[in-house]
Amino acid sequence: MKTNDNIRSLEVRVGNVVIGGDNPIVVQTMCNTHTADIEASVAQCRRLSDAGAQMIRLTVPSMSDVEALGEIKRRLREMGIDTPLVADVHFSSDIAIAAAKVVEKVRINPGNFHRDHQKAREQFASLVKVCKEYGTAIRIGLNHGSLGERITNMYGNTPLAMKEAVMEWLEMCAENEFENVVVSLKASNTYIMTEAYRLLYKQMQENGKVYPLHLGVTEAGNGDAGRIKSAVGISALLSEGIGDTVRVSLTEDPENEIPVAEYLSDRYGRRLHSCMVGLSIEGKIAIASYHAPSKERLLMDFSCDFGKRLLDKEIDQVLLKGFYIDENGSQVMLDGSEYASYLEDELMQAARRRFYRPEYVACPGCGRTMYNLESTFNEVKRRTSHLKGMVIAVMGCIVNGPGEMADADWGYVGEGNGKVSIYKGKTPVLRHVPETEAIDKLLQLIEQDK
């Protein structure tokens, strides 16, 4: 994608897909199967490819999963499915090096690639050597919740720290003469996420070398809220010409992520236009009218049309008017309706301008998740809906859990083996709680703390 001063991002080849340059925005997703379950993973990859995923990521927590990943790839290619596969690796640089011999791209997290920074540099050089040999791309995938202690001690837990951490790794890429690199700086907080990407993008422009950017709001949640939150953060950047590939992280079946990502790709690839038909601004209040062909389209258009303006404080409020067409082909009027108020409230919350309900942080789940994340999250939401303004996290595992929960008042983190840890802020207050008791324990602790 072109930058504002005509510096194009580098082109990165991932199998049969090219990210960056003047190429279309690439849509990707991630399996939530256990990679060791080869049958389930192959079946899900096939469904995701059929649904339109142009790239599929799988978690690789152990060396045995690298072997499983190779078998998954072999079976998919025998079926004629050539969608590139990405290995998601945390906590083990050795696994990343092994996986680079198997798949088309390896995602590493600078915050947990290796505990020792000098050793991390050495291991990264080894990874690059393998990637050069096998034609494998790398994603430097930094998460706000897993910034390393060394970086946070220097810059705090801030967008600037995220930018500086990534720049260190891009300098390591330059030292190793390796440019087949994509970068991400994800956060659950849409403000932190957009500011981190903007800072990095500006720095890369100034340096004269723009690496392709993978966009996403991590731990966005599910339902309307997850879609609105994702659309707000991602569209704010795409509208500025920032971003080359998109993953929408929903705590749902990963197939559900793809239509949302495709909408964003189409809209900012200039293949889709908003259905807003009228707009007036009175002070810092926007009044928008829509003729939307569906409820889903209204939600996405409204989020993209006004998310950035709210994030950047160009406006303080938006009022929704007009209509959408329901599944029966009837017009549903928005003026003064409960649904219009609901979308207005959700958009304000996603842009972090006003909180009308609890704020939820919930990961989409992956092969590291050891419990039914989606049903648990829905139950937590149901039983905590009265706690206006409270931040509650429901996380699948410890990889991003404790970190992404840094701003949460309370957190529910899966340990595996049917057990859960409950956090107050950054501190675990109960460990090894049976899943059957964990939500009750969480609510008891919240009540006791009031």
C-alpha cells in the first residue's frame, strides 16, 4: 500500500500470497483447534480456506506440534488447498526455527522470543538463516500485553514502548540482511493500538523503509461489540493508508472473522462504499443518516465512518438516523430507536470515549486454550452485565492473558487441566480453581471488594 509520501511498503511473499506494495489487503485468520489434533485442524483449515481466508495461522506450543503442522500442510496440499500456513510461536526460539522449515511464515513475539536479549539476537540470526534457505517469511508480532521487562523499564507500558521494541527487531532484520518481514503491534485498547501503529509507521517512513503491517485489535471479544471494536481500530488505520493485511480476532468460530475482515479489505481497497446518505455536524455532535441494505452492513459502515473521528476526538458524539433492511425485506427505522441508541453506545465504548457497560477483554482462543472459551465468556458477560465501567478479562491461556489484562480490574485465565486462575489487576488472587466453580468465585471476589 502506498504511503502518504509515496514510499511503498516492501512486498513480502508468503507462499502464493504477496503482502504489501500495491497488492490488495490480505485477509487472514487463525485456527482454534489443537494443532496436535491433525484431523480437526485439517478440517478447520479447509473450511477457513473455503470461506475466503488467504492465510491461516496455527499455534505451535511444542516440537511435537511442528511435526503435526507438517502433516497438516501435507494433507492440505494433497487436497489442492494451497492457502499459506503460519506458525504462531511463543516462548521458544528453537520451535520457531524448526517451524520455519515447515510453513510459509512464522510469527514470533519479541516480548517472549527469548528471556535473554543477547541470546534472542543470536537465535533470531539463526531463524533468519533458516528462513532465507526455505523462503519463509517472519511476522514480528508484538502484543501490548507481552512487552518485555527491559523495554517497559525504559519506556513504560505505552505505545512508544511498542514502537521502540519493534524498531529494535527491524534493526536486527537489517543487520541480518532480511526483509521478508511483516510487523504487528496489537492491543485490546483501540487507542493504544492505533497510536502504536501510527508511531511505527511514521518512524519507518522517516527511515525510508516501510515494512508491511498486519492490523488487528487483539482480545476484541465477540458479537456486535467485538465487530465494532475491531472495525474502529482497524479502519482508523486503513483510512490513513496504514496496513496491508488484516485479522479480526473474535471469541467465536474463526469462520465468523472472515466476512468482517473481507468487508474491511473491500472498503479500503475502494471496492465498497458506505451506505451513509446524509451527515451534519452541530458543534462536536455528528448526525448521520443511513439507508443500509442489512443490519450487519449498518453496524460495519457506522463503525468505520465514525470510529476514527471519535478516537481522534474530532467529534464527541454521533446520533444515528435512517433505516436498515431486515431479513424479511422490511425497513426498520432508526430515528430514536433502542437499536440506534445501542449502536451509538457500543461505538462510544469501542472508541473509549464513554463506558455504558463493563469493558470486556477476551481472546479469540487457539490451540493453547484448554476450555470452552466462547461459552465461558458469554456466561461471564451475562453474570457481570450490571458492573458498569468495570474491566473484566477472560483469557484462554497465560501467553497474552496476564499482560493484556494489565488494565483489567479482574481476570479469568485458563490454566489447563480444568483449572483457572483469577486475577485482581495484575495479581493472581486464586489459582487452580476448578472451572465449575471459577465464575462463582470471580463474582464472590468482586462483591467482597466493593
